[in-house]
Amino acid sequence: MGKHIGVLAFPFASHPLTLLGLVRRLASAAPDAKFSFFSTANSNSFLFSARSPGGVLGNLKPYDVPDGVPVGHVLSGNPAEGDGLFLKEAPANFKRAMEVAVAETGRKISCLVTDALLWFAADMAEEMGVPWVPLWIAGLSALSAHLHTDVIRQMMGVRGHEDQTLNFIPGLSAMTFQDLPGEIASGNLDSTPSLILHKMGLTLPRATAIVANSFEELDPVVATHLKSKLPKLLCVAPSALTSSPDELNSDVNGCLSWLDKQKAKSVAYISFGSMLAPSPDEHVALAETLQATGVAFLWSIKDNLKKYLPEGFLERTSGNGKVVPWAPQIRVLAHPSVGVHITHGGWNSVMESIAGEVPMICRPFWADNTLNSRAIEDVWGIGVGVPGGVLTKNGLKAALEQVLGQQGRMTEKIGVLKKLWTRATEPNGSSTQNFRTLSKMVTNE
């Protein structure tokens, strides 16, 4: 009888989409295996919608799990609250949903592939006597920082010196205490995110293998060190993780045809991800800088944030700017007219910028954003951070001049990374070989 892989998603932000990208590729590689994808109804309805005809492979089926929010409870809007409620009930809810899938398929679950944040899956897999294969959706530096949380707290104290470097962790000597996610050392260490990430760091060494959304050649020193700390590290990006619903590739707002009319490498593409946004003052500073410099721009901004733009800004910049509620980011960054990406520095955005060979200006918000921003500026030399981590007219003007003015040097460096990326995905490349290993492991071939 074929294998039955249980896939447990963390149903927030870009987590389920990245996990589904990996699982779709595994399902294509192992047509005799069954893949049951467990996430909330809300998340599944987006991922497996009718508008995405290729969205469901014959051997991949979604199952809904409750979101853990009590009936009648109104969420405060703080993401950590939803995360906490979901996780509190998740082990029991996932178990019940897996029983349904087992009864329906007539196959016992033979492997658990999960988001790395679901640390409790280690116990579930152990009870079931099956391999546990977690996916870490961000970069290797952040993974290393979370694995070394206790060492960092011991060496630096919970209120370390802001400019003290992490030179005691191989590959992280360019990073400083203030670059660390707040969950590791400087924030509320009893908050839901801090506790989840700490438990994850302590539990990952129990995994059969850890899959990472990166390629080894991007952070070779960190990759080598992690391999010594973890049972098996499989970097499989980028090709394994690029599947996405058709909606993500559509261009309903005409971004690409607008870009076709612009000069090569002249456009600033602005997008800060789906979770957080800069302050109202920063929206004003960004708008005023774009107007003052006359730089052509494509700005992806939610409709509810447009109220922060200066009055008359849209009319005054209509000749060289385009403002949209949503843009097909992968295709925008691959467009020859785009010369700089103003971003929060989330990992997917970083990877997509490298794929499109577009240097970055980073305004980090949270989680791994600051570590990524530091790597972009000081490790890879493919962009800059904004002074003080906040958008100001002077800081942004200088950053735009630096990136668009010195594009040659940054574009050359990003081109080198893109070549390494391409090599990693060739038939004998590191990511391709790691994916083959993963596929065999998951299907127990």
C-alpha cells in the first residue's frame, strides 16, 4: 500500500503557502503516495480555491482543522492572540483531523511534514512511530539564532549591548544584538511568539530532517555549522517553494504593462508584505521623497492605508508613478524596468529580489526582518537598510541615490548570488539533490 503523509500547517501569514509549495512538489514526485494537508478552513479556502484548477493534485487533499477561537470570541487584532488560541488546541485538533483522513484513505499516516513552528509535532510523530520532517520557511541565519537562543541569552544577557556582535556563532559575526528578533533576547520572553520559537529551537534537533527555504551556497558557513547541530539539514529552495495559487500570478492591476513603458532599471517597487505597515509619518516621508526625487515607482499599498498619503500626491505623481492594492511580486521583480525594491526584508521578498536581481532598501519590522536586512547590506552587499530603521525623507533619498546610483556594484553582487541559485537547482545541484533525499525520506522509499 502507498504511503500517507500528514502535512500540518501553521495557518498564518505566508507559512501555509510556502509549505503547500513544497508539498505540491513532493506530491508530484511521489504519485502513489497520499498527502493530507491540514490547516484552518480560512487558510485552505484561499490555498485550494476553485479559481486554481491545478491547485489540487489527485494525491493531495486539504482537511480543515478548527482555528481554536472560542465561539463568540472577538479577536483583538493582535496576531499573537490568534496564534496562541490556535496552538493551544492544535495538537488535539490535528489528531482528530488525521483520524478522519486515515479513515477516508484507509492508510495509516507514515510521515509528518509540518511547519517548524509546530514543535509539538515531535511528540506526535514519536507516538505514531513515524519520521518528523519540519520546514523552516525563513533564512538560515534566523534558524541558527533560534537554535542558539539559550547561548545568546547566556552570553549577552537579556539586555545585551546593542552593537555587540554574534561572533560566537559561526557565520553570524556580521550580526549584532539589536539585529536579533525580539523573541530571542530583547522583547517579552513570555509572549506566545517567544515561547513558540524557544520551544522550536529546543525541539528541532529531534527531527528526522529539517527542510530549509534557502540554498546552501547563500550562507555556506551558517549551513555547515547547522549541519553539525542538526540531524540533517536539507536546503531545497528555490524551486521547491515557488508553487502558488493562480491568483498570485494574475496581473489584475496592469502592473506589468505599466512597467513595459518604463526605462530599464529605473523603477522603485515598494511593498511591505501583508502583515505590517510603516507608520503614517513614514508613509508621508516615502511619498514626499518619491515626489521630490521624481523616481518612477510602483507602490503596492492596501486601500485602507492610502489615507496616510499626502493630499494630492496621487494626482501629482500620476505621470511617473502607479499605486495598486496588490501586485504580482515575483513577476514584477523579474521585470527589467525594476531597479530597486523598497521592502520590509521578509525572507520570501529577499529570495524573490535575488531571483529578479533587484537590489533592496530595507525597512525591517519584526521577526527575521532585521537579520535579513543586515545580511543584505553587510554580508552580501546587495542593498542598504534605512538609517535608524525608520523611513525619513533624508534617509530614503540617500538610500535611493546609493542603490540607483551605484547599481552596477550591487547588481553585480546580486548577479553572482543568482548564478549560485541557478547552479543549486541544476540536475546535480545542492537543492536538487537535497530534494531527492527529502522525497525518499518522506515516502520511505
